[in-house]
Amino acid sequence: MTVYTPRRAARVLLLDASDRVLLFAGSDPARPGHRYWFTPGGGLDPGESPAAGAARELAEETGLRLAPAELGAPIWAETVEFPFDGVWYRQEQEFFLVRVPDWEVDTAGFNEIERANVHGHRWWAVADLAASAERYYPPDLPGRLGSVLRGSGGC
């Protein structure tokens, strides 16, 4: 029986003027061959709201500083279960949508785990992501992004 560590998180779909989404390339230290792409964001501090956590993570991981109120309401929420560094997590996460004309990503705020396990970043067009054989999370990201871009929401 798998024992899960509960975790709350906030993630950000950062879209540029060309409707490309920023994703980071990462790996799991317990499974070095397990490479994947993922959105900015991460775990919430105790008592931290999802919007405050998303704004904090966005600043730490990309250098983009926004007030939590500037993020608006989350566009979708989900619960996921995954392993990282030998620990299984059950994570409740909310996604926020942020649009920028363009952005030069600044990863100076990465923590030690991010510096060790994030290997770069890329702005992805939805079509390129959908056509890619690369692993990305969430696995339904192209469909959800397509819905957001068509204006039909993220749910």
C-alpha cells in the first residue's frame, strides 16, 4: 500500500504574446532517467493562499513579480499523485493563468532542489507540445491550454 504525503500547491500557466507556455525541464533525483517538462509553481507554505504561493513561486522561478491579486481566480484545480525523490505525494493544486508580452526568465531565485533538478526552460506552442514525444505534466496540458486559448476555460 502506497503511503502518500499530502501537499498543497499552486502552478502558473505563463503565456507570452505568441500564446506559448513556459515550461521547465526537470528530472527526479531518485529516477535520473525520468525527465519531464512542468509549469512554474510549487508547494504552498503553511497558511499561504494559492494565489500568494503562485505569485511567490513565479517570482522565485522566473523573476516575474506580481501581486497575488493580479493572478485572478484559478482556472482549474486537480489532485495528482506522484513520486519525487523516493516520496509519494498526493498534491492538491490550483492553476493560474498569467499573460506577458514576453519575458526573459530569471532563475536566480531557484532553491537547492530546483538548481539540482531543473535543466532548462522553453516556451512551447500548444501544437508543438501536443506533437511532442516528450513527457510533460499535467499530461492533458495541450488540451487544457487549447481550451483556455479558445476562451472556453481550463476545466
